[in-house]
Amino acid sequence: MRTRTSPVSRPITIRRALARDAKRLTRLVRGSGAYEGKYASAVAGYRVGPDYIETHRAFVAVGADEHEGRVLGFYSLVLAPPELDLLFVADEAQGRGIGRLLVAHMQSEARAAGLDRVKVVSHLPAEGFYHRVGAVRTGTAFAKPPAVPWDRPEFEFRIPSE
């Protein structure tokens, strides 16, 4: 477990997700303000199950100073093929640097796994975030109706060896 300090000096711990986190992660995905309105169909009925958590490298950011370590965000790294499958930060926790901490942690995990690149298909409202954290635009993931009826930007994180 690693503790880091966010820009507003609140300790954040990033730990491996546990099967018991599944419901909280599902609520975070479904409740994301980034998926309101026309984007709601992409997460309607979406479920992060215990089986998903156990099969993937899923990590959560928790507030160490908050009641019972409330989940502030999470990500999931798939190793083959290398992809950042999910990355969410709770609406009320955005702007505290948690997304940036999760990306740095993901890059460290990818490096430890011997990966040199990690792909991410971005949600349109998150495109600016991925630019700011160093991802390079590589293309477009085309719509897959009915769940995702819009094209999405595709990025890549290049993972330098240390």
C-alpha cells in the first residue's frame, strides 16, 4: 500500500481492489456525472463484479482520513492486450489530483509487469484529462451501438523502463 498526498494535503492510499469493493465501484461508475444525459446508456446496467476484480489488476484510491476509507476512485489494468480498461474518480473528489495519482500508479504497475505501452479508449469528456496526464492520441474507437453510439478517442500511455 502506498500513501500519497493530494494537492489539498489529504492522504490518499491506493490499494488493490477487493471483491467486497464491487458494489461501491459499480455505484461509482453508474453515478458518474460524466455519464449523464446522452452518455447514460454507456453505464446503465454496468456492473463491476467480484469476478472482474479478481481477474484484473483493479486498484482503488481511498481517503485515509475519511470514514472507513471511502473509495474516491479506481482503475483497472488489463495486461493482455495492455489496456487501461476503467478509470473513474468520484464526482465530489475530482480536482484533488486523484486521477493523476491513479494514472501514475497504473504506469508503475504496467512497468512492473514489463509493459511498454498501455492503450485506453477514452470517454469523450475525459479526453482533456488524458492529454494532461501524458497519454498520446493514437486513433478513434468507432461507435458500437446500442451501448456506445458515438466514436471515442483512443490514446496510448508509453511506459518508459526505469
